[in-house]
Amino acid sequence: MNNDLILQNNIKNVRTNKGLSQEVLAKLVGTTRQTIIAIEKGVFNPSAKLALLLCVALDEKFENLFYF
């Protein structure tokens, strides 16, 4: 197994295409704007629960938001 796998995401692109601010998305999923910023920059990986909440809030499948 490759230990160099880094989880990446398309959250910023999807969020902006849907016209949502970081603040609005944060409120939808019950977190802070700073957490959304950290996830979008790839410096923080969300918990499974938060990742699923992001999928629901953005109306996207997990594999459309997150990838290796």
C-alpha cells in the first residue's frame, strides 16, 4: 500500500460553482469558516461525518468531492 496517498478535494470549485460562500457552507455543515478554509487548502482532512455532511450540503457524491 502506498503511504504517500494524500486526500485531495474539489470542495472550493463545487462551492463556488454553486454560489456558496465559505461562511454559508460552514453554517450548513455545523463548522467554522476556518475549518472550510483548511479543508479546501488540503491542510485538514474532515472526519467521515463532516465529509458526508459536505456531500449533502453540496449535493455531490463523495467521489466527486474527494480523491487521491
